[in-house]
Amino acid sequence: MQITILTTLTSFVALASAGCYSSGSTFPNRDEALSFVHDACYNNGGMFTGNFAARQSKSMCPRSGNTGLEFVVQNLNTNTGFDLGNGDCYDRLSNEISCDHGGESTISGWFFRARPGTC
């Protein structure tokens, strides 16, 4: 029983890592940042919709006032392309926007970053 729990916990840790940045610019308008991400994840032809080839990274840098907002999504699988679910895309990037200075995470073979002032 203890071995199963440890194995399961170890597998989960390998699938997910996340963190907020501790310095840098902050989001001038979180609602606007969430709107950019919503459009990129849900709209037909949005930046993060459709298939991601193996190891493909997609990024965008919309402006909020005088601040560029860097958003990045990458398929970390080295052999296979995937279509990231719209809801997963939005939820993961929204999590990073909830951090004052943005953040990044790696979850189930996907990398996500939202960071203000870096582009």
C-alpha cells in the first residue's frame, strides 16, 4: 500500500510543476489579460487553437497599456502532435495570470507561461 501511494505521488509530481515569478512587471489589467487568453484559446483561428506538432511552441505578445504580455504554450511531447483542449488552455494560462508577476507550469506534457513586461 505504501509503495503504491509513493509511486502514484511520484508520478503526479513528474507530471506537474508550477510556480509564480517573484519579480518583474505586474499585469496592468488582469481582466484584459484574461480576455486575450480567452480569445487565443477559444476563438476560431485563435493563437493557441488547433494542433501542436511535437515540441511545437506557440506564443503571443499583446499589449496592455505600455506593457507587453508574453503568453507561451508548448507541446513537450517529442514524438506526437496534439490538439490542446480549449478549456485546458484557458484554465492553465489563467492560473499563471493569477500570479502577481506571472508564472509558468508544466502539466501533463504541456508548458504554459504568462509573464508581463518580457516582450
